[in-house]
Amino acid sequence: AQEASDVRWPVEERQRGLKQWTGMEICRCRKGAFVIFLILALVCAGMFFFVLDPPLRKAASPWGMLSFQLAWRTTTVSAILGSWQHADKIYAAFGLGFDFLFILCYALVLGIGTQIASERLGQRFSGMGRMFGWGVILAVLLDVIENILLFLIMTRGNFPPYALFASLAATLKFLLLLLIACYVFLGLVAPRASQEAA
């Protein structure tokens, strides 16, 4: 019995060591993916801010595409579209298409970020992490709906429900992304929670 126990002990130690090594590799890959997609998201954001958005900043739309997203009323939308020249509208349409790449990048950044933050904050905040993980999916859906509605406004006409629903989707999306980004930031900067022994 003693010999069997002596044989089983090294096996259990090797299995435990393999699990720890695998967990460390997954954690390292996750952090690497987080950094890569964060850089890509920042590049996309810079493309918007410095290239695509400046032509859209007029008296009727001082915040560029953001003014269009949060117009709410058809009269405001009409004023914005009336202030944009044909070339400006091409920039806006390209921006709506380019935004889908940005959506993919920030969804991966925040999705991975919530996992990392949940691990660092411990079991106490794991439920909040899962909730924010679903929140990322909801924000993506809202962003896609918003882009479709804005594209319909530009191509099909400025119908009353479009501006209202697009602005509502944009507002909810921004609130969700702000909450999730705060959770990820706090999880990254906070000290790692101590792991209780199983």
C-alpha cells in the first residue's frame, strides 16, 4: 500500500504541475491577444478621429459622426445631412462600414478584458464579470443596429423612427461600453485577489 501511494504521489504532482503550466500558458496567450486587439482598436479609433471624422464636423454637427448618432430628431438629422457635401457623405458612409472592424476589435478587447479582470478580482466579482461579458455582446448588437439605421437614413430617407431608435441604441451602447471599460480597467489595476486553497 505504501509503495502504491509513493507511485501515485509523483503522478499527482506531475498532473498538478501540468495543469498549472497549461493555466499559465492560457493566461499568457489571453494577455497577448488583449494587447494586440487593444492596439488594433486604438488604430481604428485614431482612423476615425483624425481621418474620417474631421470632414463631418460642421456647424450642424460639431461632434461629427457622434452628432449624427445622437441626433434623436428628424429635424436635427435633416440639418446635419443638409450641411454635409457629397464627399462628406461618402466619408460618413465609409465610416459606418469601417466601424464594423472597430466593433470586432473592441468586442474582443472587452470580452478578453472582462475575463482577465474577473480572474484578478476573484470569486466575489465573477458574477459581475459574466454579466459584463454578456453586456459586450449586447453592446455589439446595439452598435450594429445603430449603424444599420444610420445607413438607412442616408440611403432610404430620414423617417422618424430611424433617428429615434438609432440614438437610443447609441446611448445604451455608450453606457454599456463605459461600464464595461471601467470594470476592465479596475480589474487590471487592482491587486490580484488572493486565491483560497481548495
